[in-house]
Amino acid sequence: MLPASAAAEPPRLEGSGDGRRILILGAGLAGMTAAIELTALGYDCTILEARDRAGGRVFTMRGGTTLSQLGHPDSVVPYDEGQWFNPGPWRIPHSHESTLHYCRRFSVPLEVFINDNENGWVATKDGERIRLHTLRTDLRGNVAELLAKSAGDLDSDLDDGDTERLTEFLRNEMGLGSKELAYTGTDARGYKTFPGAGSRSGVVGDPLSLSNVLDWAGDVPGAALLSLPSRYFQQPMFHPVGGMDRISAAFEAQLPERILFRHEVRSVRQDAVGVRVIARDLGTGADREITADYAIATIPTSVLNQIEGDWSRETRRAFADIPYFPVGKLGFQMADRFWETDEQIFGGHSFTNAEMGTITYPSDEYLSPKGILQGFYIFGGQASQISALSQEERSQRAVASASSIHSDFGDHVKSAASFFWHLERYSLGGWAEHTRESREGAYTHLLEPDGRVYFAGEHLSHLPAWMAGAIESAWFTMERLHERAQQENQQ
């Protein structure tokens, strides 16, 4: 049987670190994973973190959180107490066993994240909207009818028995007529009149023709028709109860007094026997020299590229050759959960071809008085453009976009806060967006150490942006560092 994921738990390593000192640059998940596992092996690990918190991009905004963005004045998140929003990672695939391993090990409670909800809406630029279940069901039904009627004529390896079985499957799957094989609509597409007590048997809505469905499909984002865009989005998905920073806090709790916060790495030097790092204490402004036998740099290459060091020419080029993606999110605190009471939507997304594309409903605290709704999650050039605006201007644009789905959306908004990772000084991007060239060159190069400095992070995995990428990259790197240290111990 094939494994569910690439790695389900840390590598089991033999031998001891014998107190060798390891300096880890960055207290994101990669850095903390490496520190936890290497400390357990007997290494003396210290983490340098420029921020005043652990987790890196695993971050949750709460009321009172200060947001610092390059080119903008600091702002304070205006949410009510108990309300929160994840501007970074926000969902965990069930196949990412490495992430689930630590949630289980550190007792981080999880709940289901609703990544797809067919009761959400699809809206066009003309102001029309239709439920996802209606559009998707009619698409499936019409395609099933087309396939069933032509099954016997397919140029394929199907024999008569296969054709009969395929036709029977399509008939049962989409309620096709037993003889005419016509799709006439099923209750999966929704009702014009809902069934109930007495004589209320319910009336199913009339189906759209395939031509009508394709007209809709040409006017909305393609993702709206995909209930399963990739393996990583299959249900169930999860998120921590109370915010994604519950994960980073659980990691941090395993590392008492090993993280030096507000220590900004200024330079990295090394020789044949050790590594020397100059870090600036942002509290006092004083520079501090810290030495170790090895270092693991988990800082994004977009930031490493700005740090002085006696890197090899190839390493310096690799830092520059891994592009980072502009990414931003906005979370609205709503005065009430109208999408639940008025629209019967519990989690998932609604889609529009308006400016911001998608809004996402919370997957927690159902039927409570208020909640946080994701107003946008944008990337690339659009993120660069919108990030130039003020917090208020971003909110206004997001309200206008969401109003194409819910016409009175603005009446329900209480407050808003947005965050862009390419404007965050110690990230300079949401995640590494590798090209074929960067995979073949920079990525491959950084899988190996530069002298006594090793590298790890989501950018050094084939799971970019996911927490599992950071975790499994740390596992990969620590295994190689430990092997080398064991060899040096024997010399």
C-alpha cells in the first residue's frame, strides 16, 4: 500500500549531538522543528528570531495586534476580543501527516475546515448569482447525459459489457431516465419549493441546459466548477481551534529559553571549525556575536539575500534566483453571521469575477453572534497593486467586490484588517514560487550546506506555502547535519 504522505514522523536518528552548538536562524516552523528534534538528540540549539513572536508566517491576527508593513504606517487590528483571522496558513490537508504528527504530539486541538461548500454562490459581472450546487449538478448531469447517449459510439477499449456498466453508472449517478437517458434535474441541484410537512413534497428546480451552464462557466472563475482542484484540498481539511498560532505556540512551548526574540541577523561568517553570527538586539540596538559549530538558516531566501555573509558565489546566486510570491489577505469582522441565518452557508467559498474573486466563510463558531469572514486572498500583480492602498481603501475595494455576491454586504461589516506578506520585513513574500530553472539550480544547490551552514524552509521542499513543507524540510536537513556531526565525532 502506498503511504498517505511523503513523511509521517521525524527520521529516527542514532547517536548523540554531544552538546555541539547549533545556531538556527528563524523561529518559523522549520527552525523550531529542527531545534526540537536536535535538542532531543543532545545538541545545544539556540534560535535567533527578529520578530517578537515565533511562527514566522504561521500567524494569527487578533484584536490589538500591531501590523507593520513596509511603506505604510503601523496599524492595529480592530477586532473584538475573541475574534481572529489567519493571514498566513489557514488550513491543513488530511494528507499532511507531518503537520498532524506535531498537532497530535503537542495536543493542539483541531476542527474541520470547510474548504468547499456547494451552498455557496457564484456571481457574474451582470449581477446574477447561482448556487454552486445548482451549477455543478447541472454541469455533471448534462455531461452524464451526453456521455451516456454516446457510450456505445466511443472510440475506446470498452466492450459491450463495459458500455452497459458505464451507462448504468451514469444513469444512477445523475438520475438519467432509464430509457431516454435524459438529465431532467435532481434534488442535488436544489429546490424551487422545499419539501416539508403535509402536502409539501417539494419541487426540484428546472435544470439549465449544457449551453446555459457553459455560458455561466465562461463568466466566473474556473475554480468555482471544481469541487476538487487538487489532492491537497480533499475533505476533510483541518485548522486549529482558536487560530493557526496555536500551532506555533505549541512548538514554542517545547523550546523554553532557546529562542532569542527581537534578534535580527546582520551577518553570517564561518571558518573550518565554526559559525559566527552578528545579531542586533532590536530592544537595545546593540550588536551581539554568537558562535556555534553549525548553523541552519530557515530565513526566506528573499531576506537572506540581504544579509551579509561569506557565502559562496553559487549560494548568493541561489538566494537571488528563488522568487517569492506577493500575497495578501483581508479579514472582515462582521456584525452578524447573515450568511448563516439568511443564506444557509456554513463555511466554504463564494465566487465572483469581481475584483477580489472569492470570499470565504468561517469554519468555526457556527450560529454565534459574530465572526470573521475572509474578504480577499490575492496573489501576484493584483496583490502588489492592492497592497499599495491604505487599510481603509483595501477594505472599501473588498466590500465592493463582495457586494456582487451579497448586495448588502457593507451593511454587515463592523471592521477590517489586511496583511501582505511581501510588505512584511522578515518575509518579503508569501512563499517561494519556484520556476523550472530555480528547481534545477538554486533549489538543488541549497539542499546542500554552504560550509557549516545548512538551509531549510518551505522553499526547500516540494510543498511550498504549506506548513508540511517547512517541517519536512527541517527533517531532511537535520538528518544530514546529524550524519555529518557523527562522522566528525569519529575523526
